[in-house]
Amino acid sequence: MRNGSTLLADFILMAASKPLAALDGDPMAVEALLRDVFGIVIDEAIRKGTSASEKVCEWKEPEELKQLLDLELQSQGESQEQILERCRAVIHYSVKTGHPRFFNQLFSGLDPHALAGRIITESLNTSQYTYEIAPVFVLMEEEVLKKLRALVGWNAGDGVFCPGGSISNMYAMNLARYQRYPDCKQRGLRALPPLALFTSKECHYSISKGAAFLGLGTDSVRVVKADERGKMIPEDLERQISLAEAEGSVPFLVSATSGTTVLGAFDPLDALADVCQRHRLWLHVDAAWGGSVLLSRTHRHLLDGIQRADSVAWNPHKLLGAGLQCSALLLRDTSNLLKRCHGSQASYLFQQDKFYDVALDTGDKVVQCGRRVDCLKLWLMWKAQGGQGLEQRVDRAFALTRYLVEEIKAREGFELVMEPEFVNVCFWFVPPSLRGKKESPDYSQKLSQVAPVLKERMVKKGSMMIGYQPHGTRANFFRMVLANPTLVKADIDFLLCELESLGQDL
Amino acid sequence: MRNGSTLLADFILMAASKPLAALDGDPMAVEALLRDVFGIVIDEAIRKGTSASEKVCEWKEPEELKQLLDLELQSQGESQEQILERCRAVIHYSVKTGHPRFFNQLFSGLDPHALAGRIITESLNTSQYTYEIAPVFVLMEEEVLKKLRALVGWNAGDGVFCPGGSISNMYAMNLARYQRYPDCKQRGLRALPPLALFTSKECHYSISKGAAFLGLGTDSVRVVKADERGKMIPEDLERQISLAEAEGSVPFLVSATSGTTVLGAFDPLDALADVCQRHRLWLHVDAAWGGSVLLSRTHRHLLDGIQRADSVAWNPHKLLGAGLQCSALLLRDTSNLLKRCHGSQASYLFQQDKFYDVALDTGDKVVQCGRRVDCLKLWLMWKAQGGQGLEQRVDRAFALTRYLVEEIKAREGFELVMEPEFVNVCFWFVPPSLRGKKESPDYSQKLSQVAPVLKERMVKKGSMMIGYQPHGTRANFFRMVLANPTLVKADIDFLLCELESLGQDL
């Protein structure tokens, strides 16, 4: 420390027999603040935020919202009353993803038990790396992963929670290449032959992001054709493998998808597993979206063959509503591959002379150091609902999907893109001016403009949110996602009537 | 859907005009549950969890803890009373990282405003990718990053919150190689010459984990010597660069550290920036731990030269206590490098025909898809404390460090490893039987056994937690971290007396 600052240090130190001002060290004030905040959360985020009679969003243009929020960080602190006002504003202007008319993403709803688990997680603020500082969560993560693996069909294996499905998918790629070429960890990709991995054109974009990030390059991703329904075609996979080999690449991984992002398609896992077995390729299943179907005895056939995979990515924060983020990477491996591939034995964290079994320090399985606790929210929700309760949710989402599909077929102005096999329902709303004009040359171009206009209207009104996208040669269509466990038929009716109402002048 | 299940779907659907059982759709029951849980959190995690008169941990052997927690997930759900009991147990057996005697990691304490922000974040459960579903947080993240950049010394630039400092460091590596070789994204590392990056032997282990994950291989990490104090030696960096070039590698990145994990050392950034400038290398500063010192006018000289970096990793969840995780990657770049390097333009999420400025959809800057909101907790805490309040925290941590150092020097049986320049204080507790025996041949070996024994005793007693590690040729020593803003001199006195008491028979 420099001389000039020693005096200051002494000065500060004089005060250091007492805690700092503000709330530090004043337990009563801390409790009072948190009780107030919690009251606001209950009123604004939970009661209003999940009530169909409230708005799902409160649209503001960015510049106006900046003004309203007064975002700038200042030198002076603010009063508790100002802080509480800020909490109200943040909630007020945020989108209510727990709202029954939030159909915009692959997650929706606000499970109270999961939320309870998340609040406890935050209050305990620990990192998942050692038994020393996360004893409950090290054991709990193991148990939750074991349960998920059992649903895949494995009575042994390994796994870890990752910060999202994209990173789970990257883990699978890294593990697959390490298993084949352990040298890669030390010597890098330059020591290896050119590698090729295979996935369908309907796969999630994280596969190509991952290939770039892991140094493989997006060219290493060989795109396999999908059928009309969006399922990978095993025969084309065979062809692509031969092609890659003929070009001098070494195939090492097939990434199948169970529940594609837009169409909700399930790749034929058994047929793909046959191909992988024949060519000795690692089979990864990106079941981030569709994995939760494994809970349903009625619908789990969609993932038949998943037990033959080497790795599975499954995000319970999607269909099960565990809350962002809850993303499991599951492995069939029992040879400690995860730790061998990612471990670096940092001596300040993973001391080998600890007084307990250091195999419990799971932090060296991951490429992160500090890692959030993502298991408690799922565990607590599961304890409350039971496997049966979660199964009912899944079954009910499928049942409501049937209801929506029948309504779409019955109503004028709605057209299915295809029969869904999952809980994504893709459809066009054809406004009055375009009905019966399918043969007109600018039909598709005009239809493409409908969804963006309706989206703008619903968001500005705050009545609901639903996503849209083009897809291949298809014009913009809506993708309805039935993920919120509190949905009832009335919400579906509302969706359709609201589109009719918003689009009647188009 | 198969025929067999159609009947079941109809059956389920009949019930679907009402919500599912349990709590789904019963707002009063949801509120009651959450109020109960919140009461438990206040009592157990916050009041008891931060009280010096309570235990910091409740040690159980893994097998016993498994029994106590009854972790298994069943088919049947449980009653609300059982769930509340589980919440109590989870908190009871978890380590209290907010406790004033938790000195074990580079984070400690429980800032009430940050916790308020985290609870709101959880209740809003959104993803940081689009303005559409995260309007408040897209703008807020931008503002918080701008503030952090200003403290680095940049009035423009880019950045993003990452899931931890390790991934921030990987981003820096990926950006540096992409900037030099944009081909890498598509064609992979095989299209590039062999690359070399440089960091000191005191760097965080995520650098080598990152090199392996990104396909560079750990061999690409050239280890630069550090001086006695733990600072990278610029002359050795020069030498290592020449060596790498002579071996046919292309240097592309230097990763300096501001606040090393064990010793708390700050690399000489200005001198390293000179080297980088001379060789046109990307300078990354891993300031995950030390970045928060930038808030202190008195101590920020430790990071002099940081404004010359190309990228900075800074974790406000460490010294500022924002809560896990809050990890910023900051960039000097103004050419949209982040999005060019990581973007993949997924058409279902980043539609270009949206009704607002799609530059606000920041999700394509990252390799994740869904991304947690990590800005609110820091923003709210900053609003409450002001920059001044946060500066006081940092200054106070330094001042308490001085106090601890003087006490260590004054007390028999304590020996500093070195004078600290940050708030890591590394020291040995030399038990009575080893005092004055430094020249004995087995001194070091015996001293090594002291810390593990004391650690076991303090954890089993629940009195405090402090980390230890060997370092180079040095025997196991304690690393005291003064990160908790509620610490007072009495906590320091307690630490020393407790070590004396725990080790008096050794």
C-alpha cells in the first residue's frame, strides 16, 4: 500500500469496529426492506403477472422506457422508498412470462414451488463446485440427475447442470471429440484429422455456434435433410457420412433433436442410433425442448431409442417450468469422462488432502469455475407435484394442443402449417383480404407481412404474445407453444378470437 | 397422435376447462405458499444465516445428510407442510455464505438490495435475448455495462454478462482469434497456423480449461514467469513470445490477471500493454476478482493501464457481493465484433421484420441461446449504495486487510506468506509444537498437515470457514478473503483467536 493511502486506511479503520452505513449489519432494516420487496413481488409479479385480466406486457419505445426507468448509475445512493419504487417500475415494464397469454417462447408460467426453490437458491448464494460449500446441492444434483437418467433409460451414468441447452450441446461435442481423440485436450484440433458432425437442418442454432466456439468451424457441421415433418432422414445421414469420409473428414458425432424449436419434430432416434452404431459415432440427443415428454407414459414413445444415445441435453426450464435456467446434460458414460475431459485439478479449490471424499467435489467436471445451483428448483417442484403431477402437465399440454388444432381446422381464416406431433402448433392467420387468394402471385409475400403486423398490435395492446417466423420457403407463420401448466381452454379460445379481432381489417 | 392415446387426450381435455390440481391456477394458495417460504427464508437464511452467533455450517457426512434430506424423487407429490419442512431442511444444512465468518471463497456476505434484485429476477423469469421479452433488462444491461466500461476508462465499447468468469475468459480467447482470423468461425482451427497465448503461472485455471474447450489445446498456453509477489514478468513475456514464434506458433493473446486467485496479485498492465502493442497482441485482463478495485479512487492504481486492454472480465459477484452469478465481459471494440464472432441469425428468434429496432436484440452476441438476467441485482444495489457506497466497501476491505496483517505480525504462531497488496491475506498458523522448528527437516511437511486438520475442526464445529492450499513449494497455508461488507474488526479477532484455540494441541 502506498504511503498516501495509509492515512486514509487508518481513518477508515477507525470506523471499522462498526459496520458500514446503509443497511450493512442492520438486520432489522434488512428484513424490513426484503419484506417490502417481497410484498411488491407478490402483488405485481405474481398476482397481477399471472392474471389473465392484466396485460402481459406494457410496451414502451426504448427511448421512452429509458426515461421512465432512469437507468443511470450515480455516485449517491437512494432512499429505501426510491428503491422500492424502482422495484415496482422494473416489474411493471417487464414482460410477464408467467402470464397465461404468454405463448412467445418455449417456456411460460410460474410454478410456485420452483419459484420457492429459486428464492431459496438466491438467499443461499453458493456455488456448486465443492461439497464443502454446497453439501446439500452436491447430493441433490446427483439425485436429480439420476432421476432424469432413469427416465432416459439408464441406471448408471454421469451428468451436470449447464447454463443453458446451448452449452449442454457444446459439452456433448467436446466430450465426443475427447473420447475419440484424448490428445485434443492438450494438443488441440491441429493434431487431429478434420472432423465432421451431423445434424438436421431443423436443429437448434447452438450446434453451429458450438462448432465455431469449439474451434471446429461451422463447415464441420454437415446438414442432413429432414422430411416434410421436420425429422432427420436416416438415409440422408448415411449419405452425408459417406460424403464427409470421401472428402477426408472423420465423422465423430450425430446430434439428433427431440423436439425441434419451430416445428416440434422428433428425430427417429432408433434409426439414427443404428447408423451411429454402424459407424461408431457418438449419438447426442438435443432434447432441450422435448426431453420432458419422457415423463408421460402416453407420449414418451416420441423419444423411443433415446436410451441408445451417448448424451442427452434436457431443459426442465422449458416444458416443466422449472425456471431459467435448468438445463441438464446427461451421459451414459461411467468412466468419469466428464472429469477427465474438463478437469484441471486446481489446487486451491480441489485440495486432495480434504477430510472428506473429494469425489464429492464435482466442480472439475465443468468448464466453469463458480457454477449456479440449478437443481433445487426442479427438486422442490418434483417433490411437490410428484412424477405423476408432472406427467399430468405434459399430458394436458398435448391434450390442449389437440383442442387448438381442432379449433384451427374449424375456424375460417386459420390454416395449419402441419399436424403437430408435439405442443408447438404452427399456423397462419389469413386475414379477410387474403382469403381464397392462394393462387395469386403475391399471396405468399402479402401473407408474410401479416404476422409482424399482428405481433405489433398485440404487444402494443398487451393482450398476448406469440412468436412467428418464416421457415424454408414458407411465409411467416405463428408458432403457438402450449407450455404454461395453468392454461385452460378459455386461453386457447382467447388466442384465436384475439387474432381474428386484431386482424379483421387486414 | 396414436389412436390409443386419443381417448386419453379426450379424457384429459374434459378436465381442461379447469386448471390442474395442486396449486396451478389457485392464486390464493400460491401466495400463501410463497409467503410461508419467504418467512422461512427471512428466519433461517437471512436472520440466522448472517448472524455471528449462529453456525456458519452444519457439517454432516454425505451418507447421513442424504438420509436427513430424503432426496429421492417419487411419483406422489407431497403436502404443503412437507414442502415447507423441506425448505427448512435445505437451508439448515446448507453453508451460510452470507455469514460474517465465511471467509472460504472470493465472495461472502448477503447484500439485501442485490438479493431483492435477484428475487425480482426470479419472479420475472425471462431471458436476456430480445427486447421483445426483456425490454427493461436489455436497456439495463447496456447501462450497467456502460458504467463498468467507464470505470475501466472507455467511453465506448461493447460487452455482455456471461455465466461466470471462466466463460468470460473463453469469450476473450474466441474474440481474439476471430479478430485475427475471421476464417476460424467457418473453417475451424485447422485452417489456421498454430496459435499461442500467454498468461502467468498465477493465472486462473479457466485459461487452460478454455484453451482445451476452444480446441486450441492446453499446449497453446505459454506460461510466463511471475515474480515473488505473483505478478507476471514482462521481460519473460517477451522471451516466451520469441520462443513461441521460433517454434512456429503465432502469438495472438496475452491474458493478464488483476487480482490472482490465491495471492491477490495484480499484473503490471502498462508494461504488458507495451509488449502487446509491440507484437500486436490482444490484451485480455482477467479482473474477475480485482476489477471491483476500480471503484476505489485510493486503490485503483493497482489496475493502471487497464484502459489499454482489448477485453476485461470482471465479476461483481465477488468483491461487490452482487450474488452468483454476475460476470461481465467488457470490450473496447466498437465494430460489433461480439455479434460478428458469435452471431448466427436464427430466424425464429431474431426476426428482421420486427416492429422495433432489432439492434436491441442482443442475444446473438453470445454463444448461449436463453441467457439469465444478471444485471438487475447489480443495478439495484448500485442505485441503493451509489458509487460512493460501493467505493467505501472496497476501501474498507483494504483497511480491514491492514488490520489483519498487523494482527498477524503481532501474534505468536502466525506468519504471513507475503505482504498482501489486495484483500487476500495468505498466512500460516504455526501450532505450538512447530514454533521455532523452521530448520527441522520435516517442518514443511508437518506444517502442511496443520491447515487440513484445522479446517476439519472448524467445519465440524461450524465456527468459521477459511480456505487453504499449497502454492509452488510452499506448504499449505490459509488464504483469508475479506470480501464480506459487513465484516468488523471483531470478526478478524475471532478468526485469529479461533485458529489459536482450534490448534492449541497441535
